[in-house]
Amino acid sequence: MATKSEVVLVMGATGQQGGATARALLKDGWRVRALVRDPASARARELEAAGVELVRGDMGDRASLDRAVAGAYGVFSIQPSSAQASYGVTDDDEVRFGTSIADAAKAAGVEHFVYTSVLGLRPGTGVDHFETKWRIEEHVRASGLRATIVRPGTFMELLLVPDFGLTRGALQFFIQPEQPMQFIAGEDIGVLTARVFADPRTYVGTTLELAGDSLTGNALAEKIGRATGTSISYSRFPPEVLAASPMLRKLVKLFEDGFVFESADIPALRRLAPGLLTFDAWLERGGAAAIRERFAA
């Protein structure tokens, strides 16, 4: 059993999931280490100011991964994907990064490895950045690591991405108006991951699906409209949008084919983390204000 004076290496700590996990682990009393490409960047300095130990390195450099995992009790593993165009990575890059950190952790004798994937994942989705995660999951399972796989649902923060589907009067999204979908607040991924690290006896060797709320498309629009004082209609992404985006087209087809995006046991997760945010609570905690800012821009 780990003591919280031990070190957890957090990959992607300057991003959303990694940053949330680093903050939650620090709050719970763990020592946190982060692999960063530029320790002088604003986000890296914020981590350091919060008490995170910084190690300069790159996910594609095995030597720097070995330095980062040396002496660590645990690793939180996340990689950028081809769906995040700003990172400029390929699907093969994501798999290489994900398998390399798992191999480095195994070689270093890491006692608890947590890999973050995607809700309800199964092979054969046809979505490239889902298939990469399945390949990494399979590598982790075959590695012999004492590991947990966490699978977050759709981020509530996705609704804040500019030009993604939310405008002042309308919301376009993946699902049909009355089709349910599970969501999670980014910060809660960190909270739940910290709970996983705190209880290896329960979670090593398991896969945990993560979500904080389940909403239909119409419910999303209604709640956003009520919280922002705006009348918002809802529709699935229209054919012209899907024609212009192969990735969106594949994701929508998954829903049409019955892909399971309702696999998280939310009541059980809420017992594990009683403060888990509903969508209404996320809106109250700043989501509505961020949406109103977008509408005003």
C-alpha cells in the first residue's frame, strides 16, 4: 500500500486532464512530478509554484521518460492525439508515446500505472484516435504492470470549444435530440483518478468508466439556455458539417450504430467522490459564465 509521501509522475500536466490530476493528487497529499517540454512556460511555472517537481523531457524521448519515472510510485499516463490538431501528432505518435511510458514504468518498477482512455472503448470503432487508445490499452494489459485504466466520458468543457457547435441560438452535437450521452467535468477526472491511486487494492487490474451526468441533446440545450438566459435550439450535426469533417462523421456513425456511451455507473462514482459535478453544477461553477463570454464575443 502506498503512502501519500510517495511520488506520482503525471504526464500531460500542463493540459486539462493531467493538470486536474496533478492538482487533485497535491490536494490529497501526494508528491507530484511532471514531465514538461519547457519548464519556463507559464503553465509549467504554475505547476512548480503549486509544488510540482518538474522534469524536462519529451514523450518521444525514452531516455527522458526513464529519468522521469525513476523512483516514482505511480504514473498517470495521457498522450496528445491526432484529434487535437494543435499538438501536430499522428496516430502512430500517440501509440508510440503511450507504449513507451508504459515500458519505462515497467522497467522502473512503478507500482501503480493509470492510463486514461475513452468511455466505453472497444476495438473496431473506425475512429482513428479511439483505435490508438485501444492499442495502448492492450499494451498496458499485456505489460504486466499493476495498472488501472480510466475511461472518461465527453468533457463538459467541449461545449466551450470555439466553432464546435454552440452558438447564441443553437447547439449542434453528436447525438439525436432525445439520445442520452454521459459527460464529465475535467476537474472531476483528476478527483476520481486521485481516488484510484489512493486505493490500489480495489482498482489495480480494473477499468473504471468515468462520468458525472447523463443528458440528452435537448436537455443540454435547455440547461445551457436556462443558465445563460438564452433560447437555444438543438440538432445533431447537419449533413453539410459531417461532410466537411471525416472525424465528426465517424463519431456520429458510432452513435447511430449503438456505441455504448452510457457505460459509467454514476451513482457508484458519486459514492466514491460525493462532490462529482452534475452538468447544472458545472454551469454554476463557471461554465455558464464562460458560455456567456463566448456569446458576447
